[in-house]
Amino acid sequence: MHATEWRTAPGRTLDLGTPTLMGILNVTPDSFSDGGRFDCVDAAATHAAAMIAAGAGIIDVGGESTRPGASRVDAAAQIDRVIPVIEAVRERSECLISIDTTIAAVADAALAAGATIINDVSACMEDAAMLPLAANAGCGVVLMHRLLPPDRDRWSTNWTTPPDYEGDVVGAVRKWLEARADAAVAAGVEREAICLDPGLGFGKSVLQNWQLVAGSDRLCGSGYPVLGAASRKSWVGAVTGAGLPEKRLEGSLAAAAAMLAGGVQLLRVHDVEPHRVMVDAMMKGPVQAGQP
């Protein structure tokens, strides 16, 4: 049974009857696709406003690149980057804001500034304070699967020997995420506040990423909302032949459409407008997201 809603803050629930787009706002100098483009407050806030106007229901603000090989960024630097941006976005809009971080101090400052969701690519494993923080705040939490932290990871196209998921990457990822969800609930996070992310591109080969896309229905069978994040990633370009991230729109749309057909209800994207058009077309067409 697929989730029908996601509680993203105390008293605020996101209806998942229509897929929601999470617009990516990297306020970093080194993100793989748009690093340095939005690392000042005015540019970031303007871009956020444009994504909201184009149809984004969530703005995901991150102050540390999670691309393979990226250097880690401490809490103070992340806070300096993201808090002025979150405040500026909140001043202009009541949209949902997520903070993309693995550090509880950053998440705490972001929630105080107006964010309502913690998007943790370590599934709240890097910082033991993250789950208690989420439980006390009553905020939404995204738990993502990854094999290695960014500074030890590699691009999907660079795995000479595919990571070992014992022949079933979909089953292994779902089992791992469900265990992390159980840990979150045990720490006091309400089940309704949890969203799962299979971590496309994080510790998976090109083939394994596409297997996860094709297995979206199995991932969604957990009953939790599922976030799909294929946008502009290297494994998309590996099959379309697009070397530059900004040239990977068509492949990103194809992956997103396949995930929606499998029941994924949230998409984290760089290019909001074309994804919105695709979502609208799927919802109006003979095959709606998650329906046979």
C-alpha cells in the first residue's frame, strides 16, 4: 500500500495524491551541476522564487556538496551558507523548505530559520543527535540510502566492479531503509513524518540505478512516501550520451516518469518546469502515477 500523505511539520501535511516536486537549491561552490551559481543570497532567493512559480512544492537548500569526492563542510560553514538563504526564501513564500544536511546543528538552525523538513543523505546515521532533533521538532524527515560518504564514494560510471547487493539492489535498499525508518520511530519520530529515498547515484553502478528506477513499485510498497532523485546524474548521462549535467534533461525526465509510474510521489529536480509539465501530462493521461 502506497502512502497517501506525508506530515512535513506539526499541523502541516502534504497530500501525495498529486506528485510533488522538490526544487534543488545548492548554495555551494562545488555541487556537480550548478555549483557556484546560487552561492549569494539574492541569486539563491530569486532562483527559489522561480522554481516555486514553475511548480515546486518544496525547496531543498543544501550547503555541502554530496557529489562523489566532495570535501566535507563543517557545521559553521554550512550554517553561514544556508541560513540567510532559508530566511530570504521564507520571507517571500510559505512553501515547504527542506535542509539538506547530515549535521544536527545545521538542521536545528535551519528549522529555526523556517525550514520544516530534514533531508539527510546519511539516513540520520552520521550525527546521533539528528533523530532526537527530528522527533522533538516534529518535522518531516527524508532518510536516504547510501553505501559510502561522499568523500569516499565514486561516480556511478566509475565502478569497475559493481557494489555488492547480493543480486537484488531493490530488495537490499528497501530492507536497509525500512531498518532506518524503524530506528527513527524508535527514537520518537512519528511514522507519518518519514520519507524514504533510495539514493540514486550513491554507491550504485549505472545498471543498479536503473534497476532501482524499474523497481520503484517495490520501494513504494513499504508504505512510506518515496523521493526519487535522478536529476542530471551521471548514470542518466551514461545511457543518453550526455556528458554535461545540464544536457541530461531528457534522460532525467525518462527516469522520473518511470518512477512516477511505479508509485514514487516526490521528485527532487533541477529543472522544475519541464518536470511539472511531465507530471501534469501523466496525471491527465490514461496512466496515473502509481496506477496499473
